[in-house]
Amino acid sequence: MRDLMLSRFRTLGCLALIGTFSLAASADDPAHRVTDLFKTRCVKCHGPVEPKGELDLSSFAAMAKGAAGEPVVVPEKAEESTLWIRVQEGTMPPEDSGDGPLADDEKQLIADWIKAGAPGLTDSDAVHWAFQPVTSPAVPALTDGAGLRNEIDHFIQQRLQAADLSLSPEADRVTLIRRVALDVTGLPPTPKEIATYLADSSPDAYERMVDRYLASPRYGERWGKYWLDAAGYADSNGYFNADSARPLAYRYRDYVIRSLNADKPIDQFVREQLAGDEIAGYVPGGDVTPEMVELLTATHYLRNSQDGTGESDGNPDERLIDKMTVVEGALQITMTGLLGITVQCARCHSHKFEPIRHDEYYKLQAILSPAYCPDRWSKPNERRVQIGTRDERATHEHKVAQVNAQITALKNSLEAVATPLRDQLREERLAKLDVPERTRLQAALATADKDRTEEQKTLIEKHKQLLEISEDDIAERFGDFAALRTQIESSIAEREKERPAPLEEISVLVDMPGEPIPHHRFERGNYKDPAEVVEPGVPAALCPSSNEYVSPEWKVDQPSTGRRLEFARWVTSPDNPLFGRVFVNRVWRDHFGTGIVATTENLGVSGARPSHPELLDYLVSTFIREGYSAKALHRWILSSATYRQRSTPEPAGLEKDPENRLLWRFSPRRLDAEAIRDSMLAVSGVLDTTMFGPAVPVSRTGEGSVIVPEDAAGAHRRSIYLLQRRTEGLTMLELFDAPVIVTNCTARTSSTVPLQSLALLNSEFALDRAREFSHRLRSEEDTTESRVTLGFLLAVGRAPFPAERHATIEFLQTQRKLYAEKSNAEELCWNDLCQMLMASNAFLYVE
Amino acid sequence: MTRQLDFALNRRAFLAHYAGSLGGLALASLMQDNASAAPTLNIPSGTHFTPKAKSVICLFQHGGPSQMDLFDPKPMLTKHQGKPYEGELETHFHTQKGNVLASPFKFSPAGACGMELSEILPHTAGIADEITLVRSMKTDSVDHEAALRLIHTGKIFAGRPVLGSWVVYALGTERQDLPAYVVLGDPGGLPVDGTKNWSSGFLPAAYQGTVFRSGDNPVANLRQPADISATARTSQLDFLQKLNTIHQARYPSNTELAARLSQYELAAQMQTSVPDILDISGESAETRALYGLDSPKTEEYGRRCLLARRLVENGVRFVQVFLSGQPWDTHSNNAGNLRDLCARADQPSAALVTDLKHRGLLDSTIVLWTGEFGRLPISQQADGRDHNRHAFSLWLAGGGFKRGYVHGATDDFGYASIENIVTIHDLQATLLHSLGLDHRRLTFPNDGRQDSLTDAEVTRARVIHDLLA
């Protein structure tokens, strides 16, 4: 019960009040409520792994097996059910469980459930739904298919009809194009794009519009950010206060954007990130050919976790923990990001909720241990390779050495000429001193350093300036030397031109050479207390017989263990029950605001149940069958009548399903942080669409805000290209809930706080954009009317409603009076209007 | 940052937590999209039982103040001065282990209670009868960042909510135009581990601490641009209100949109309420002298301690005062540095307690003076002290804590707490208890489970009732 409620609450955190919540229909079901109650109050001891009293209450199937085979629930007969007896007498949960006794209503729930015949107990599945194979459910046949566009709608409409609801009518075209543009590209539609769509009268105008946005390079920049968040991407190492830089991480960011834009099949995309080096056949120190670059770059995925080992300065125990923290982070990112399951609990003990044993956690670690081995550790900056074949790198090295040698020779030849001239100049200077002083000084100079008296040292110090003769001094005294120096300097410059550009480097994760060192289970997660050796492996509960992890055998001279490649195969196998579901569910969430499983980061036993389980499996099985194309999935979802609905509420829907869990309308929602910043740049006409490359630096102002200085190169590029140090997120983005990456972020929150309003009212960024937007309106249109129209078209994707137009004209008049005294009154009025447009809800929300 | 919606979130969370199946009903009604009235969800706190305190000021002394030089007299150190320490010691810089290092400072009994305090804490001695001194603290890490996370969030790893965030999540605020959780940063810069010290972790971002910066723009974007007049701003906001009302008409029942509408007004209120609070010109000469504002040594820290009082007085729930860097990290010149730090922090810290008491605010405000760990009885190289997780001292005042009370003890050398040990988790549980919150029931879903500040099942955290009056 509590668990479920809080799952709902968490969704609330993510979506604030637009949110949709795991639906009443399933939540109110007593069978589900009772399992939720067991999960929160009993499963800590009576869980799937080593349950106390051999009673597992984590699922109906387990419960049906009873305690050591003895039934604990007798349907319809609470007083004969051991479970009820224990609960009623108060012996369960025991006093020392820490959570106190069950509340009366909680007890009642159990009694009622048993009295009702313990629904679900006997007809339950043996395995948690998400660990079962993905099925291909039949598309529901509906008697009335009017208004439906594809299979998705059949599943949605079936549930709506059962609740006496139906899909809302289709939204108008201007609403749809803004919704699609922001959803797919993170930028509002341009007036030209709107005009093209509105002018297209063909029946597939909408689909063509969707395809145009999916083909835009801006697509990968938006959806890439979601991937990077789940992958825990950051441009810094974190962990310690230093938060040192990760100068090569951007290449991974670019790899993600490129891959998504190219619609690389998602299974391949993931395999590359887990084992690109092994796919490429990379040999440490061997060739890095152009074809291998992409695959090796992908492995930075496993490098995204915090890594303080470049700065560790503690005692040996602390250093070991610092190293193992990197492994833990990489594992956490992989398991939550790709499989939607939490494993960290199993580091110290068998998982209380999920069927993951303590030793299985270390089996997972053993997959990474050849690359992240504490005894063969590389610091973060050492985990990089140069691009080029061995020959190319050797040639490069040779060339560099050659240039260096030539330059040294030139410098030496100049010095050879300078030495006697320096001596001569010194003599000339000494000659100017009076004789006794000169004699003393010469004597001091003639004495070896260590034998000099204090007096002599002082004397030398006194004449320091006289004695120190620079090349410039020589050149000034001897014209010939000056000429020679100029000549040699130009020769050096010539040689420098021959110096080859440094070889490009990529940040990678590869196995350390040599036979892998055995990995252990660690008692209670204590790395000082190794227990038995564990082989690489994965949780048994996630392994149908058709998809087991087969640990590769080690062979001498093998460049890599192949453990990650096998893991990559296992993760992305069509028979992995979680991989497809997690990905598809997250895409759904990013289109509709809530996933089919509301806890997108957790599809495990402790996660929420799907609102539309058949739809989810239908989508997943089709996604897999059709080659893991993300763009096809987007196209499918975006083409549904479900997606194309109006967002305005209907009384029936509000009454029966206020949270819109059944999707009787499209839920309006606030733009996310990046979309707000990027849209402001786009609307004001200054968006710089340069793609890829090193991150745009940010800086902290004296007052403590993190900004991109307006005059910095790339200041107006999209947010994904800004430097993402863990400790230095852009203030403008963080205010609007951009994640601060610690491990990774698979679900964002959305808050509504006055600091956001202050940013839109007072920040330099908002004021600068308003000035540019205003300038744009004034230079593109001549009349007040047409400027107002264009302003709304740019900011909210449509012409103003009459009431908006009226209010706007009135506002302009008011401001004109206020600014009457000023020479730039007209400009100020439009600046104000533009700023308010970009602060308005019509701009900040997609409908 | 607190605002109406937070209360909505908050209330829901509590209903979901504590109201059992009733919560389901209440939750459903709260979730209804048809609460057409603007949300008026400024509900009273969601405490589990009657609270003693309602606000907290944490004077955080990071770096690890040396207990044997400040709070915990150890004659045995003097006796063994310069001799090798007999027994095992855990060090952070294991290659720089020295011999036993006595404290050069005299200790004498203070107040009617006779609590022994170091001569470099004369002002703290003056409030001895108001405080609970804990000499038996213990934490789990000798690494600064990890130890900071432990004392603030309960675990060594980053990404978890700090105590202040949990408190604000549970209790909300009394003032909508002020952040509920304020951090008074050092003008010299961020403390070690930076913004993580006030991060809301897996709680919604709205519960993180808001830094009030020194200077004339204490909150990001608070200052109205110079070229926008008050009248111009008013008509801007009027216009914005009109646009948003037109938009809202399409979604008459959407509480988030309604809330955002009111945010602009709150933002405008903040522009006056925050500077008002930060303006201390109305404070009496007596008060200014109490905090040491008349002396260059104490002026800066004194000012922030005074601001802490003004914030609490105005309904702010949680205030943290930090120093730049980690000043108490006395790896070298331990004695000299301590003398200097106490000259800076002792008077303002004690003044805060005195002032709160004088104004009748001490009973409802907890003042916590602590670092993240302690220091070793041996020297590090010549004259420094290395980190120590096995013992440190801290003091608490007000908010239901005992007055003139010393709790627990360390061994003869001050290396390890041995009597009535208080772990940082116990401390957290006890602080929450004083605020009317049960640390085992104040939870939030994370990583597939109900997570909490103390994670009592693992840490065995318990409320130390002996500390409470």
C-alpha cells in the first residue's frame, strides 16, 4: 500500500501536478494492495533470497508455496490462516523489525483479502511480470474503431471504454506541430515549418511533418541528452572536491548524438557501449583504425561513473574503496539505465526485494573486473588511446622527435655563438666597476659555489643585474648576433610548421592485459574481507534458459577476456525480459510524461506495475522484431490517435481518471530545462546550431551563479554542448531541474519555485534574449499588429488569440507611456513584451 | 525553496506515508485536477509527535575541530608528550605519524555545571550552562568528503538528501516568500564538497538549500535590472498575469499552472523580503557588540550568525552557516591555527545562543556546533594533527536538548569514544526526534525501497534520549 502510494508520489515529483499516476483500477485492487503491503512490511525478512522461516512473501506464487511447504493462507478462512494468526496476535511483524506494528487498517486489508478467497494467490504467475519473457499480445478488437489510428490506440481505447471513457478528439494542427517539434527536437517550430505543415493538405501531412523532425540533426541533440543522463555522463570525475576534468568525454557525447541521428539499432548501440573494444578486436597498444574509433569511443559509457582515483591521497584501505566505487558506479549505471533494476543492495547482503543474491552482485562486478582491477589500476587520465595504426603512431612519434631534434640543434648553434659574446659583454660590464670591487667580484666568481664565503655570496647578489646577461642584452650589444638570432628564430618557426598535429585521443574502457585476477565476493560489502572467488555472471532470475551468461574461457595471449562482449550479448538478447521493456517504457515516458510503468528506473519487484501491460509487450515485441529502430518507435507513438489528442480536460475524464493514467487526453507539461534555454535562443534568433566538439566552457560569477559568458565562443549553442562538470551545472538549467549528475539520472523531477520566476524576470540571459527577440520583431515586421503576430508565432507557435492580442496591444500602450521620456522607448516596449512572452505559461508548456 | 506546491507534495507524501488506506482517499481528492481554487495548501507540519523544536541552525565547523584542544581535556597526553603512542592508530596520512602530542591549552570548569572547556573558548564557556556537550561522537570515514556526506546525509556516497532537505521535506515552511532552507556561505568561497553539503539528493530539487551569498545580490537573479523601474515591472507582471490567465482558462483545474501564476508574485515579494532580512542596520549596538561586529576578527562570522537568528526569527526552518574551505583541518601548526579560528568563531557562536535565548527563540531552535570528525592524539609531522573518525566532540543548544550537560567520554588519550557513544546516525535520529519526526518513518522511495536519512535497519540509529531534557 504505502509502497504503491509512494511510487505514485515519486511520479508526482517528476511531473509535478500534471502528473499521471499508477491507476486506481489496479491500485485499488485488494490483491495488489495486499502484495504491496507485504512488500513494504514483510519482505525485508520474508524475501525471495534466504527467507526467514522459509516463507517468501514477495509474490503470490511464492506465498502459495507456504512456509517450508506448509500453507500459511487458507482462502476464505482467515482464522485458519497462519499468516493472519501471526498478524492478529501481533507477533508479525516482530517488534525488532524497526517499523512498528501494522496499523489496524493494514491488518484489516489482510483479513479482508483472505476472506475474499485470497484472490490472486492460486492463479498467480510464478515470476514477477517484468522477469517473464516478452509476449506478443493480440491487438484488442474493438466494436467501434472510429477515430483510432494504429494498434496503440486499440490498447488504450479498450481500457478507456472499460472505464466508460474515450480518447479526446484530435488537437488542432498548430498545437500538434508545436508538440511534435518540441518533443522530437527540443525546439519550437519555426514560422516556416508551421506554414509548410499548414499548407500541406495531403492526408499524410502529419506523418510527413513528423518525419521531417525525426530527420533533423536536432533530434539526436534532444534525445541524446536523455541517454546521457541515464548513462551518468559528465565532463568531470567527481567524487572528490577537486571534481577534476574529463577532457575527452565529449567524444562519447558526440558518439551518442551521431548514433541516435543515424538511427543505429538500439541493441547494437548498447553492445558498442558495453564492449566496443572487444567487438573491434582492439589489442592494447595495437592499431586504432578509423573503423575502430567509433567502437572504442562507445566504451566511455562504462567510464561515466565518478572516479576519484586520480586524486586519492588516503591510506591504502581508502584507496581501495575509491577504486571499487568506480566499479560500483559503472554497475549501477548499467543495471538501472539498461535493465531498470537496482542491484546495489546486494553489495552487502542478498537483495531484500529483488531476486538478486549477494554473490550475484560480485559476479556482475567480475564482468568488469578485468578492466577495473584494483591491482592493475589505471587512473582516469591514463585510460585513453591514441588514434592511428601502430605504424602511423610510430611515424608520428618519429616525426615529432625529428622536429624536436632539429629545433634543439638550431638552439644549440645559437647558444654556441652567444657564449663567447656573453663572456665578452660581462668583461665589458665588469670593466666599468672600480678596481677593488672588480677584483673582489672576479675572485668570488672564480670560486666554486659551495666554497664561496657569505661575503662573496652577498657581493654576487649585489651585482646580480650586471652579471645576468640575457640573449636580448647580447643582441643589443652585437648587431650580427641579433641578425643571426632572427634568422634562427625564423628557421625554428619553419621547423615548427613541420611538427605534426598531436594524435587525437579517445577515452576508453579496455581490459588490462594479462590473465584476469580472480574476483571475490566481499563479506557485507567490506573490501577488506574477501570471501570465495566468484566467476563472472548475471542474476539467475533474469536468465531464461534461452539466454544464459556463458563466461568466456581465458586463453593466453588473448587481448581481452570477452566478458563484457558476452554481457553485451546477454543484455541485448531478445530473450532478456528487461532490456526492451526498459527502453520502450522510457521512450513512452518522454512522449507522454509518464511511463507505462511509472517507475521508469525500476521495473523490478519493488517498482510500479504497468498501467497497460499488454500494450507495453506489444510495443516491445514489435520494436525487437523490427530491428530496434528508435525512430520507428517514435514514429509509431507519434502517429497514434492517443498522442494526437487534445490536452484540454473533459469533465468525464477529470472525474473518473483525474491523473490521466488511462490517457483520455494528452497531458500538458512544462518544457524541461534544456528545452527552455534552447527555445529562448531559438525564438530570439541567435541559436548557434554548431554540432559536436569540446564542450563550451562555463564560469562561476563572483556572486556564485554558473553562466556562459555572452561573449564566449559557442555561448549560444544548444545546452547539450555546454560543459557539464558535476559541481558546476549552469544555474539557468539547474533552476529548471536539469539533473546534477552523481551516478546517473533516469527520471527528472519538475519543480515550480519562485527562483525560476526570478530567472525569467531578472537574469542576464533572459534580458539578453528579450532584446534580441525584440530586435528580430522590429527588423522583420513593420506594424505593431504584424510584430505581435510574429512574436506569438515564434514564442508559442500560433497567432495570438483575440484576448491575448488585446492584452498585448494594451500592454504596449502602457509601456509606451512609461517610457515616453526615453529616446529608445519603442525598443524598450518591445523588449518588455518579448521577455514576458518567454516567461509565459504558453511558452513554458507544451499542450 | 518552499512554495505552495511543495506543501502539496509534502502533504501528499505524508498522507501516503502515515494515513494508511485513508491516505488513499485523501490522496485521490488531493490529486483531483479540479481543485479550481488556487492551491491553499499551506498546511501545518507533518510531525509524528509533538515537536520540541521547529527550526535548526547548524554552525558547521568543517575540517575536523580538535577535540582534545577544545572540548575534551586529556591530562594523559601531557604525561606522554613526545613519546610514541602505544597501540594501534588509524591515520589518514599514514606516512606522517608522529608521537603523542599534548594540548598546549589549559582547561577549566565553566558555568554552574562545571563543564571543562579550553581556554581558547572563553565565550563558549560563558554559555556552558545552556549547552549539551557530546564528547563521544563517532563517524565512519577519515576522508573529508565522505565524512561530510556522512554527517549531512548519513552515507559516504554522494547523491543523498542532507538533513536540512529531509527536515524541510517533512515540515515545510512558515514563509512562502523565503526559502525554507538557507545556507549562509562564506564570502571566501564554498566549503569542501561544495553544493553537495546542501543537496536534496533524491528528494525533489525544491528541498535543497538556497545559498544566500554575501554582496548585494544574495539570491541568484534577485536584483531587479537597474533599467527596469518599479512601475514598468508592475505593468510587466500585470501583463504576464493576463497572458497566464488566458492560458489557464483552457486548463481550469490544473494546479501546477495556477501555482506558476502565483510564483511571479512570490518572486516579487522575495525581492523585498530577502534584502529586508539581510539588512541588519536596525540591530541595536548591544546586539552588534554581542556578536563581535565591532571587531575585525569576529565581524564577518558574527554577521552571519546574526543573520541566522534573523532568518529563524522570520520563519526559516533550517539554516546552515559554513566557513570557506576546511579551516579546522589542522594538519600543521595545530595550536596556532586553533587559536586563530577560535578568535574568529567562538564569540559569534556563543552570541547566537545568548541572543536566541534572550529573544525567547532558543526553546524552539536547535543550535548545532560540529565538524565532520575529530583529530588524533599524536602529531602529524611536527605540530599538526591528522584526521580521526573514532572520536570527536560537538555541542547542541536549545530545541529540547539538555542544558549544562556533558555526554559520553573518550579513552585516556582521546583517540576513541568509549562511553555512551553517539554515532552520526544517532545524532541525526535525535535531531529529527526533537523536531517531532520519527527517523524510521520519515522516508522517501529510492532505489526500489523506502529510503531514510538514518537507514536505521542498517545503521542501528537510535534516538539518544539522554541528550534531551
